[in-house]
Amino acid sequence: MAPASAAPASAAPASAAPASAAPASAAPASAAPASAAPASGRPAPPGPARPAPPAPGHPGPGADGGLRPVGERRVWPRSFADRLTTPLPGLRAYARLAREGVFRPGPEGLRGIPDLPCRPGPLPDLAPGTACVTWAGHASWIVRTGGLTVLTDPVWSRRILATPPRMTPVGIRWADLPPVDAVVISHNHYDHLDAPTLRRLPRHTALFVPAGLGRWCRRRGFTRVTELDWWEAAELDGVRFDFVPAHHWSKRSLIDTCRSLWGGWILTDTRSATPHKVYFAGDSGYGHWFAEIGRRHPGIDLALLPIGAYAPRWWLCDVHTDPEEAVQACRDVGARRMAPMHWGTFVLSAEPVMEPLHRTRAAWDRAGLDRGDLWDLPVGGSRAW
């Protein structure tokens, strides 16, 4: 979640990095003990100067489109700060934030907590040849496609660093998950990379992570870690994992700002006659990269897009889309459907808790889009196609 700014291309105005942007603490907040890997899992397989922003058509790293081997170890630069297109917040920005005191919604904004849509339950059965997404809350999804079960930014913990406990429970109990084949991580902020949750996984689970984050994962015992740069891809059992740009940043401690990359993922079932294609945006500010993603990856069936944690706007505009921008981003990438996320789970910013959903629905209607294509799921809700 944490703000600041980053990513490809010409950026939005220069704002800063928000509260739960990996505050000044070290190591994983939730790096509390954890139980070892549970039964969920299949048998182990064998054996700065600010740069000029790139132009909209800039090929970017990994532009050759070739597949990288799963589990490949690579050498990365010490910092990805050259991917930032607006400066990180300085002392004046932090002083203003402290002075205005707008870290959280007021009492009126919190009154909507009982109205947050939440229907936890088991996963529905999946018919052959179909794909399904289930919202576990925040940016955590269970994506079932091409015969694989993939988790996005899994956070099953009750709370994360520097925030109150969850407003809504996790949408599905960990014990009710099918064997997890792969995990994708968008970036290393605490509300997206949760150490206690990852410790529940078998260590041979395939992890697909941004460039520079592999060492963190391998230190925790994971043996199949694939790090990718923007526009690179890898394939696992017929499902292709493409890493695409986002406008964000990374940080987990006082000394690791932008040491790893950030981005979104496109999952494509390559073996189906009509491939299912899901875009998971992670965290991002709005910009031309969405149109570029759509140009390079046409035919996206479903875009999982963040709609919350956007206020105060001057602080978060560079790194988090607001509801109206999320709807426009869905149109830019050319997705047939949109499922909102990154709201209704953790209190990370100042907007009223129900406002993101109301504004998203209103923006969708104003754009003249079919309401049936807005999959505004409750926590625990699923949709298949």
C-alpha cells in the first residue's frame, strides 16, 4: 500500500509515501513465529538523480518478451530508484501529514464498518475449462486458472504493521484452501508481503516476485523463487506469469527503500483454446502505463484493480488510484470486467470506509459500462467464467 511514487513513464504529480508505507521499522512486521508449512501444497517437484521518464512507447526492461526459467537466480542492481518518476516524500511532506493529522477516517467515516460486504465461505466447485477468482480481502485473491491455484499478495494475518486489526475477516479459512501451486507478489509493503502467511506454505511452492525480492524469499526457505523485471515472463504448468509496470515504490525498513521492484501481474492460461487472462494490478498510481499494458496484452478478461487508500489525495495520488482512476484504468487496459480490491479490509488512509465502493459504482455507471461487468464482490465472494 505504502505510497511515494514510482514506475514507468511520465508520472502524476509529485506526492508522497503514506503511512503504512513500511514505516520505519525493520524486518517484516508480521514476522512473528509461524507454523510451518501446512498440508496445503502438492508434493515437491524434483529435483538518486531523478531520470527523465520514458516515453509511452518505451520498450522497457525485458521488452524482448522471452520467457525466463522458473527458479532462475539473477543478479540485480542494488537499487531500483531509477524507476521512480516523482520524488519520494521529504520532511516537509511528512510535517504536513503530521500537522493535518489525516491518517485515518473520523468517527463518521468508520460508522460504515458494519456495512462492509463480507461473506466468508468455502471455495465454489470449478467446472472444467473455467477460471475463478475469490476475494480473500485487500489485495489477496485466490485465482484458479489452467488447473493451478494461485494466491496474489496473500495476507491472512489479523493485522499488519502500524495498522488497526482487519475490519473484515479473511474471506476463506486457510484450512479450506486447495493445494497452492504458486504465489505472486506485487511489491514488498507489509499489506502485500506478509511473512506469517508465507510461512504457512510448503517451501517448494513457486513464488513469482519483483526483481530484487528473491533474496528475502530464499532466506525464508523457499526454493522455487522467480524474480522478474517489467515486461518479463515465466511459465508454470501451462500458465504464463507476466510482470508489468506499476507506479509505486518499495520499502520494508529504514535502509531498503526501492531495493526491490514493484508491479502487477498478468496470468494467462496458455493451453486453453480460449485462454483466460487475469490482470492483477497490485498498487499503482494512474498513468499511461495502463494503456501500454493493454496494448501489449490484449484480451484481458478481468482486471483486479485497487480502489481504496487514496486520501488525503495530495499524499497518495502518485501511488494509489482513486475509484474514478481505477475505472479508467480498466478501460485503458481493455479488460472486459473489473473486480475492485484494496479496500474494506485494513484502515490505511482517511477516506470513509464505504466511500471507495460507492464512488466506483458511480464512476462505472457514468462511463456507461454494463453493471454486470463490475464484479464488486464481498470479501469471500467468487466469480467464475
